[in-house]
Amino acid sequence: MPKFDGQVVIITGGSDGIGFAVAERFVTQGARVVIVARTMSRLEAAAEALRELGGEVLPISMDVSDLNACQSLVKRTVEHYGALHGLVNNAALHHRGAFTTHAASDLVQMVQVNLSAPIYLTRSCVPHLVDTSGFVVNIASLAGCVPTPGSSVYSATKFGLRALSRALAEELRSTGVRVSVVSPGPVDTAFIMDNLDSVTDLTLSQPVLSADTIAEAVLRSAEDGALERKLPARSGVLATAAYLVPSLARKIRPLLERKGRKKRLALLASRQSSHP
């Protein structure tokens, strides 16, 4: 029997990238999924692809920064399926560049999407997850393990999401609800690849992973409740060391940035050759 047979899972940012890959994994394991994103046309295309895999899918178009919509999402899910077993907080927003180059409203919007929405959705889901001994998996980032210049607010939101996950894992342990966080480096999705010119050299210095790799880590975390998975593992160790020893981070940053600049050129050349 599939591991998640009959379970109901909400996945934000589920129309493409990591979110869609996560939805595919759960569908193939027998779960019924609710995929959430802003654009209904993309959601419908994603839902059709998931149904072709035999999945039962409910696409819901909404803005996760709208807290009232978050509450309605949970209510609608439970009314439609009768239960809720899991939540994957994947939706994210990143206005890249120096802090002072962005309007204050854009910076606050990142906090709303990346941190406020997971807080509100998780709070709305927990009573239902207690009933089913369910799970929450939050998608953070290695940028939430070490402060990242050029991504200050994004980094701050991912630090916050990791802290939330760790604290809730302890708070909810006795209820049977599993809370995990997956913290990847750069991933080969539009979130990175469509913005190569604005992605920091430091970010691109690390191995670029596939969305399927992250989805597999999410599935494993939903199953075993591991506190955190950092991907790739070596980059996770490097990020932790840089956080604990800031002087080390300053020393190795120029080397990593040079490596990242070379990676950017290679990625741009590869994209140009595949899209002449």
C-alpha cells in the first residue's frame, strides 16, 4: 500500500517548481492533494498533469499573504475531503538585491509570504493535524542558516521559518504531529533560473539541485519527522560553520563568489544553447 494512501495534503506554491514536484511525489504515494498558487491557469495545468498520474487534486487560487484566505483554504480543504493529514509550506517570494534598493512594502511582502503565511496556515491546520497525527514540512533555505548579503530579508524569513519549525516540533511532539524543515541550496527551478542575473554569486557557488531531490526530502520528512534536512549536506555544513564563525565566512566569501560567477556564466551559456 502506498505510504500516504488516502491522506490529504495542502501544498502551497504547488503549480510548478518544488511545489509541483512535491505534489507529484505525494500523488504517487496515494495522497489527495490541494495545490495552491496565485495563477489559476497554471494550477489547472498542474492539476491535469497530476490527474494523469491517477491523483485526486483540488486546485485553489489564492494569495498566501492574505491571512483570511489562508483560513478559508483550510476550511475548504476539510469540507471537501473530510480530513487533513499534512501541510507543506513551500510558497516563497524573493526580491533580490541590496536592502536599500527595494521599497519597504516589497520587503514586508516577503515577510508576509515567507513567514507570516506559514505561521497562519500552520496555526489553522494544527487542530486538524492533531486529529490525524499529521505533519508539517516547511521549505526554508540554506540562506536561513547563514546571513546572506543581497538577500537580507529573504534570509531573515528563512531563519524565522527554521526557528518556527524547531520550536513547534518540540511543542507538538506529544500530540503526534510531526514538524520538519527542509533547507536547500539553489534549485533548478524558475525561482532561480529565470533570475540568474540577480541571484548572488555566493548562492550560485553551491551545487544546483533538482526539484525532485527536494521533493524526495520533503516526502521522507513527512514520513519520519526528521527535524531538519539540509541539502546538499556539505553545503549545509559550510553554512553552519560560516554562521558560527563569521570571520571564516568573510575569508572564504571571495573564493565562493568567484566560483559562483563562473557558475553563472556556465548556466547562462547552457540556457542560450538550449534556447537559441
